[in-house]
Amino acid sequence: MSTTSRKHRDFVAEPMGDKPVTALSGIGEVLGEKLEEQGFDKAFVVLGQFLLLRKNDELFTEWLKDATGANARQAASCSQCLREWCDAFL
Amino acid sequence: MPVFVEDPSQFSKQRLKAELITHNVELPARESKKEVLLELYLKHVGVKPTADFSSDEEEDQVQNGNDEGDKPDPDMTDLSLLTDEQLKVKLLKYGVKAGPIVDSTRSLYEKKLQRLMEPAPEVKLNGTGDAGQYSDSEEEQDEEEEDEQEAPEQSDPETVTELDSAANQLKRSPGSGECSYADSSTCSTFSITQLVEQGSLLVAVVTASKCPLTVIGFTLEPANDLLKEMFPDAEVTPFGISATRRRPIRGAAGRPVQFKYPLPDFSPASVERKEISRRLVPLWIQTVIFLIVSSLLFLIYMTFEEFSY
């Protein structure tokens, strides 16, 4: 992925605090709702899952696809976004 | 796996433990009962259980496991029956370092393990199947395609020079050269001999320019430019190699040495004149400087003498 979306840049630019899941790049209204149904109501909960999977992009994208029905691009975008956030703030 | 004649329920506790260890099954807590061990054994080692110790469901699973071929590995049992620890160990066997296996990650790891167990061992060695992504053949194809795209653009100046060249240069013309090099199938009908037979340069040029797959010959073009820069008056040949007349070596064979810059002459008269001029000009300056320096030294000496007393 060569370019990043504005959402991605916004998310990676600062600590996530209490942002909702929809602040994650690649997670829109629909996917956000699905995640919230499963208890992933905040971005940091999703980050927790990402960290539980040892920041493994492959596993995380697969999980996101399974859990929410996200497509490959959305999942990869979300994963990249979280990884870069971790690189910056963890 | 062949069915054992022995009944596992009659094994000793030690034997059961040993069997479990050899089959890479995690042993339960230290002081567990034989029943527990036996159950584990039946579950993982996959011998047909005796009636009492397991449910029908389990029996089916075990049989399924056996049906999948004589695998020494008892992995083919249902992954959901594995404990977290076992799942982790198995993933580690496949080179996957699993993170914590909790509710939200377990299904993922199970799936991953399933995937790892399915393909042949050779595929496993290559990772998770992205071997095709980095294959060499693809790149080569791309390069070839690029070459193909470049070829038509560059063919125009080539044909012009060909038209200008004489007919007896036909054998060495770029067209013939490139097509003898280019191994592509579309050029296969175009050869040097044919070219010579045709005799007519124009025909050859036309066929050469029509040929869409001219790969190698054109790569000579930039080299030609460089050579042209270096030797602007040199004759242009299709292969970039030109035979030029060797330049005479100055000073050899009685030829007078011609230097680019005039040499200073070392005749005795001029040397003397120079020496005189060198000495005449700075002579009085030299003495003045000497006087100044000596007076300075003297002054310094005097002042030191005064201070010392």
C-alpha cells in the first residue's frame, strides 16, 4: 500500500485515547457496528486483539475478515494503521 | 495407523505415560489417575478405544483421524479438542510462534494450524504460500515485456541507418544481427541467410521493422551513442566496433617529438642568464632583510639582557 488515507494519518498521528473503532482506518460504519456487537467498542480493544496476535498482520487481517466480513483491503488498512500506531506510541 | 493388538486399557501407568510422551502429548497433572491417562492416550494416539472409555463421538473422530492415512503424527484429530497448551506446541512445531491463546484468538490459531497441516511438507517450508509472489520467472517476463515495448520505438532510427548503408554491409546490418540474437518465435523465419538471398536491402528492412519482437539488438543503441560522442568522426558500424587507423607514435621511427606545450630550454647560456637575473633582483632585498632580522634579534637579546638583571 503506497498511499495512506487521511483517516490513517489522523489515527497514527496521536494517542488513540478513547476513540471509537470507527476511527480506525478501514473500519467504517458497518464494520464498526459489527465489531461493537462483538464487544470491540473502542479502538483500544481492537488494538488489544492486534497485540494478542503478536502484531501479526496476517493473523489480524484474517481475524478481522472473519469477525466482521471486512475485505482484504479494509483489513490490511486497519492492520497497517494499528501497526504504525504501535511503532509510534508503544 | 495399524490397530494395536494390545488393549491400551491394560497398559501400565508408566507405559501410558511413555506412549503419550512419544506422541508429543502434554501430560496432565503429575498425580493423575490411569483413566485420565488412558483417555488422553486414546484421544491422541488414536488407537481404537475399548468400549468403556470414550463416547461414540470420540470414536468417530479417532476413526476419521485414522482414515486420513497412516500418518505417524496424531495431529489429524479434531483441533478443537486440543488444550490451549497443545495447540501452542503444535503451532510451534510448524514454526509458528503463537501468542496467548484465548477465546478470541483460539479459533484463528486452530484455523492456522489446520492450514499448516494440510499442504505437503515442501510447501510448508516455503512459508504460507506467497512463493508465487516473489518468483523469478515473473520478473523476467516483465522485463521481456518492457523490452518488447521499447523495441518498436527504437526501430525507426535503426531502419534509417540501414537504408543509408551499402548493400555489401548487409551481412552485418543491425537487422540481421538482432534477429539472429533474438530467439523469439516470431523472428524465427528471419535469418541471415535469407537476408543474403533476398539481396534487396529494402525488403530486409521492411521485414525487420515489421517483426514485433526485436529484443537484443536494440540494446546496442545507447552504447553506439557513447561511442559516437567519443569518436565523432569514426565510422558508424552496427556493432559499435570500429576499426580506426592507428595513430603514429611521436618520437618513434625518427619522427620529431612534438609536445603540446613548449618545453623550457636548458641551454647553458639561458641558464646563466636566469641565474644572474635571479641573483640580481633580490640581492639588495636579501641584505635588507638580513639586516632587519639581525637587528631584531639583537634588540631582543638586549631587552632580555636588561630584564634579566
